[in-house]
Amino acid sequence: MAQITGYIFDAVVVEGDTAFTLPALCRACGLDSKQLMALVAEGVLEPAGSAPQDWIFGGPSLRTALAAQRLMHDLEMDLSGVAMVLDLLGEIAALRSQLNRSCAMADGWSGSTSLR
């Protein structure tokens, strides 16, 4: 008899122009305000506003905060490790995007789509 394995995924769809206050981002990502303030101090999150009570975080901050939360909880990373990992993941994403653009341009020049 075949074994059926299921997966449960949590997903949050957030538009890029969505804005979060500090308390709203805390509720959305499961981190407390001290943890989010520490992520801001490390440069992981960059809110608009000069003081925590005035901070506004853009929609992409939720994805970053959720990733930071997972790294801290699942891998027990400290803040500097989280900052480094998220920076490297951003670099990888940028390099992949650049590679995809280069491949698309090469495909256009050669008239072929078999370069990959």
C-alpha cells in the first residue's frame, strides 16, 4: 500500500506597496519589538521614520522578518549571523537575476533558446 505524505504550507500574500507599523509587523512575523529593533540596528530591516513609534516597513520587510525569524528559531542564529545569511541570499538572488537577463539577451542574439 502506498504511503501518502502531505505537506502544509503557510503563505502570506503581501503587495509591495503594503505598509506595516512596528506592532503590525510584530504580529505578522511573530517577532517581538525588541527583536525587530535589533534587526533594524543590524541593517537587516530599513523602515521609514526616525523613531520606532514612527517606523513604517514596506511589504518586502515581512518576507525578510519571517526569514530572520526562521533563522533565529530553527537554526538558533544570532543577529549578526542572520544579517550575513540574509545579505548572502540577497546577493544570490541578484546574481541569478543577472544571469537570467544575460541568458535572455544571449537567446535573443542567437535566435536559440538552448543555451541553458
